[in-house]
Amino acid sequence: MPKIPHRLYLTEDQMPRQWYNLRADMPEQPDPMLNPATGKPVTEEDLYPIFCKELAHQEMDATTRYIDIPEGILAEYMIYRPSPLIRAYNLEKALDTPAKIYYKYEGNNTSGSHKLNSAIAQAYYAKQQGIHHLTTETGAGQWGTALAEACAYFGLQLDVFQVKCSYEQKPFRKAIMEVFDANVIPSPSTTTEAGRKILAENPNTTGSLGCAISEAVEKAVTSESCRYVLGSVLNQVLLHQSIIGLEAKKAMEVLDEYPDIIIGCAGGGSNLGGLIAPFMQDKLTGKADPRIVAVEPASCPSLTRGRYAYDFCDTGKVTPMARMYTLGAGFIPSANHAGGLRYHGMSPILSKLYHDGYMEATSVKQTGVFEAAVYFAKKETILPAPESAHAIRAAMDEAIRCRESGEAKTILFGLTGTGYFDMTAYSAYRAGSMSDYVPTDEELAQAFSTLPKIPGVQE
Ligand SMILES: *Cc1c(COP(=O)(O)O)cnc(C)c1O
């Protein structure tokens, strides 16, 4: 019998009661967000029309290291947290590797992903401020689902702009959001000025997260008692997601383990930023030196092929500009890309850490991702979300390298969600009709040409 159990759940007493704000330990801060109208750094007050006050504060707060999780949020976290830390014994055996593989599984709640961790927090603070109505965008649908659940719980009205190709490919995602009373609109739509403009320029567009964000922000700022919320990229979202890493680190402590390599998939960076937070703290403060690896799709390679530049967070250019690794707000990934992680940019915090050499990034092609997903599912009995399977691919590749080198490394990766709503993609993979798409340098150059010109900052 193995000494270490297959899965470890912390007790409720061991659960973190505070989030950890990684910025407090960063030697250098990400560059400030800029107001597109003035070119000046955004202030907390500038954000009040878009975000509720406490979230605007969290967005700008780079100094408070630990932030108490309010009781009202903990009460909902306790329904589905702590999430398990699982030792992938069966996968290790199948790969015949001396490596120890652990994964933190966030797919055990009804929304099916880690996104609920931030959805609950954002809905809670909106409710506290007396806001009645929220708007958001969703790509694959996980964020919209998580937020619909959180809004139903706190009694808030919700409009979700869903990227059109996902809306069409994943009808059940829409159905779940509607069960929780969300109003789901395919984006780009004719219900907003931004959507009408995008459609006029490109009537056949399958949509992008960037387009959907423009629509959701416009709707929020033009509606009464309404705010916009975002499921990734933002500093506040990484803060809320630190619960993943804090639990994982604690559970590893209980097992007397510490990872040599930490791997996560990266779309906008929220699960990765959350998972790595306390380990990155150790790295930044010189306590430990784990390798930290972001895994992104080859079809949407913001860290590995993007520019570190100021860019809009949306296609319609209504949001503040952030300095991040980006493919250009005009970049629209190939519609044949089924694996999620379609955002053109990356969390400014992670972008800065990557730029300064504290973490690595790699990209993987989708057929390799689905191959890993199916292999993993057969050994570990969890059907992973395609997004999560990017991390599985990279973790398996590391474990295979350990087999070749004979090193018994300890690997921790984030398994962010379930794949039950991605069966069209799984079927395409099984039927052999899935292909890989990698944008050419010319296509990327085209998208980079849409980067904003900011006098004195970025010409
Ligand atoms: C949204 C999502 C991701 C990617 O978003 P990040 O903000 O980069 O974490 C990854 N996995 C799942 C299951 C998701 O729903």
C-alpha cells in the first residue's frame, strides 16, 4: 500500500481564511493600467463605473499581502471546498515514471471549474454594494455558468455575452446558465453599439472574448445599478483564485511534500496565477525555487509568441489598456480551435513575472492535448476539460522526461475542470477530424499592427 493517500482533502479547520495577494511580494510591479482617453494611469475611482468599489480596490491594491475572505463568501466556498489534491498513482504507473505527479482538482462543483471561486466573490461584493445587475462575457461557457450560479445564490440579475461559436457549439452551456436565470446573448450581437460595429466590419465573425467583453462593458456602463465582472486576467481574479494554491500548498505540507515543478494551463492566467501564488511567494522571497510552467495552445500563443506591450483588454477598445503579453486585441483564434484558452492577452501579473524570468511558458497543439486528455481519463477516471488537458500534456511530458533521465521529480499541476460540455470536441478528436492550427508569423504581424500607439510610451 502506498504511504501517501490517493486523495487528500483538508479539513474545514485547515482551510485558508485569507486570500494571498502576490503583488505584495513582487520586487517590481506590473505597469499601471492606462486610461485610453488620457493616456494616464487609471485610478481606483476611474474604475467605479465598471467594477463595484471593493473589487476596484482589490484591483489596485498591490500592498496588502493577505486579505480576509468574508464569512458570506466562506459560507459558499464551504459547499464545494476544499478541493482535493490527488496523487496520480495510476498515471505514474502507466507512464512508468519515477516522478511523483499530483493534481489539484477544481472540477468537483456544479459549474465544473475553478471559475466559481471568483464568481462567488464578485457577486458577493456587488450584492454588498446594493448593485442589482451584472454583465459579463463567456467563451467556452464555464465562467458564465459559474457566475450564473453565484448570481442566483445572491439574487442578482445577469446578462452573459457568449462568444458566438461557443454559443452554437455548446447549447447545453446556455441551458445551464438559463436554469440559473441568466440571460444569454450570442456575441457579437445587435444589442450593443460595439457589437453592431464589429458586425458591420465583419458580418461572418464567429466572435471572440475580446468582442464579448466590449459588449458586456458597454451594457454595464449604460444600465442602471449595473456593473461588469470578468472571470480571468484581472488582479482581483488572481487574488480570489489564490485559494487554489493556498489549499494545495497546505495539503502538500500535510504530506511532507513540495513540488519541483508546478504546471498550469494559461488562458487569461487566473487558475495558474492562483495555483502558483504561494509557491511563487517562496520563489520571490528566496525560500524555494520550483520551476513554474504556463501551458498555452499553439493556436493562441500569447506568452510564447506575443508582444509585451500595452493593449486593450477587448476588441472594441472600451476598456483600460494593460501592459501584458498580447497577440493584439484584434486577434481572433481559428474557429477550429476547440480547446478553449482563446484570450488574446494574459494577466498583467503573470506577464510581468514571465518577463522578469520567474516562470516559463510552453505551447502545445490541440491534437496532442486531446491525446493526453483521453490517456489521463482512462487512468485517473476524470474526463478533463480541454483547457485543463494542456497542463496534463505538459505534466505527462515532464514525467516522461523523468523516466528517461531517472530523476524522481515531484510535479504538481492544476486540473481546472471537467470536460462534460466539450463532447463535440472529444467526438471530433475520436473521429480523427480534429486538426492543428498554428497562426503564421504574417497573421500575428497583422494582429500586432492593431496594438495601440501611445505617445511617449509605445510608438
Ligand atoms: C476558463 C478556464 C481556463 C482558463 O482560464 P484561466 O483564467 O487562464 O485559468 C482553464 N480551465 C478551465 C476549466 C476553464 O474553465
